[in-house]
Amino acid sequence: MSNNQASVKKVVLAYSGGLDTSAIIPWLKETYDNCEIVAFCADVGQGEEELIGLEEKALASGASECHIVDLKEELVADYIYPTIATGAIYEGTYLLGTSMARPIIAKAQVEVARKVGADALCHGCTGKGNDQVRFEGCFAALAPDLKVIAPWREWEMVSREDLLDYLAERNIATTASATKIYSRDANAWHISHEGGELEDPWNEPTKDVWTMTVAPEDAPDKPEYVELSIENARVTKVNGQALSPYAALMLLNDIAGAHGVGRIDITENRLVGMKSRGCYETPGGTVMFAALRAIEELVLDKSSREWREQIGAQMSHLVYDGRWFTPLCESLLAASESLAALSNGDVVIKLYKGQASVVKKRSPNSLYSEEFATFGEDDVYNQKDAEGFIRLYSLASRIRALHSK
């Protein structure tokens, strides 16, 4: 045993109760001189069934404590809402469901570590994925003094069978099996699916993949209309009912999911360099995103809209890459909030067979004027004024052409 291993006395483990983290607890104790393990689980809306019996399972695996921290409202209000206000969509499609949850989980894990006097943090992320970078980037920003342990980069086990054998040798019970068709990650915003037939991009996802949404072809034949009220780029009401951020998202998940809204099937560029295929379901988020963009169409002038799009593009990579607790993120969020102050109004969205279409929108800050935009006769716009504007707007091109003669 190295001196570095001997120096670890208490570790806070990001614990899910799954096969990986169940094996990590005894492995930590064996590898780090019988150190104390404190299990930590973040409730980010992954579902009650994921939390049932979690504390008992952690203690049975060898943890001394288990802290389950409710982060649902904070996740939506302080991480999801500010991110979607920027317009961040990774590679044009992905609404960053897994990515947005990582900073709040890492922050809460550090807070538990401070509370219990731990000297190390541990996660169960593999050495191939994005999450190891996201967690450890947050740890570096919030607790650079704490040691970080990543078992998948240290131990010799390489498969589910190895983990099951490891637990069986130690008489630690687990409900996991040797086969796991899909790797899933869920929170209030979305659920992701990887593995199984999805590893071949030539395979169409089967119905077994999807869990939050019905197949669009099986959705109701009659459309449903939902009205969202927006204040400062936040959804405050759904169908006239005032709701907290989390409650609004849960309601929209149910409504939109029933119409097959929010499915995507993408091959994305992971931060570590490889491509991966994932199927994502974000029903309520898809509706919220459509509503925010609709209000923006009314209230942002051309230059402001262009700037917001630049913010969103940069923010998408920043969130995906795990750089939430950075000055750049703080700056982008501040810039977005100044524009969000204009984003107030109401939007009606039509849900039908997998589509969420904006059909009505209004805002007290709207720049749209029917008097100016009309194709009929008007008294507010002199079309002859356009001639001088065009001559000045195209002046550089005119001069360049004259010089080239």
C-alpha cells in the first residue's frame, strides 16, 4: 500500500446503488486501508423507484452512512432554467440533460464531504466517458484539496461479470445480472439510453429503448394545446396554473410524453474524443425550449438575437464539457440574463404525434408591429426610404466593384 492510499481516512462516494458503486464500496475499503465510506446520492428527479432501499443497500455493502440529498427544485431553478435561457443545444440537437445535472451533484457531494470531514471524493464514472471530466472539473473548482478516486481507472475489473464475481466472493448481495441491455441516466429533465442495439448506428431503436414517451405513431390522433406563461425566460405557469420550476417540468413531461414529444437519436462527439450514440427523451424540456425561442422571436432585435445565439453555442460546449464553475460560465450566464429580462409573455404549443409546434405567442415587450409588417396600405413606413438604406448598406461592395474595373 502506498503512503497516498494510507492517507485516505474517509471517502464520500457518489452512490447510485447499481452494480458499479456496490462494488466500489468494498473495493475502497480493501484498497485504502479499511477507510470509512460515506455514500452520497443526489435526488435529481430520477424517480422514487431508484431511491427505495438505497440507504439499506449502501450500509449492507459496507458504507458507514448514506446521505440522500433532495436537489430537484434547485436543479431546475438554478441550473436547467439558466442554461436553456442561453439557448444552449449541444451539436444542434442535444438538450444537455445529463450534463446540466453533473455540477449540482458534484457541488452537493463536496458539501457532504465538508460536513462529514472527508479527505477524499469518489465517483463511478468510466475512463471512456464525459462524466469523469465533468465531476472532476467541478471537484477541482470547489475542493482542490480533496483527493479524487476513480476506481474504473485503477482496478483490474473490466466487465459486469467481474463485478458480480467480486461481490459474490464477499457475500455482498446485489440485484444486478450479468446482462444489462441499456445504460441509462435519468433526472427531472430527461433520460438517456446507450448500449444494446444502439451501439450499431444502423439499428433502429426498438420500442424497449424508450421509457418517458410513447411512440409518436401510438400517440393520440387528436392534438393537445398547452399554454405556457414566461417571465424572465422562466416558465411560471402551465395552462394558467402557477407552478414551481420542478412542478412545471414534471407536468409538461407528462403532457408532452403522452404525445411522443422529445425523442432524439444522435451520434455525438464525446469530450474524450470518441463518438457515441445515444437516444434521449426530453418531453417537457422540448416544450419549454420551443416556448422560450418563440418569445425571443418577438422581443429580441436582430443583433440581440445573434448575440444570444453565440452565447448559446458557446454555453452548450461549456456545459457539455463540465466547466460550470468557471468565470466564463458566470460571464455567459450574466449576459444571457440581461436578455432574459425581455423574455416575458405567453405561448400556446400544439402537441401532436411527436411534434411540439408553436401556434400562438404574445409579449408585452414584442417588437412585432402589424402596422409596419403589413403587406397592405400603411401610413408608418415609406418604402422609398429603402433606396437610400440599400445604397449605404451595399456601399463597400459598390466601391470594390468600381476598383476592380
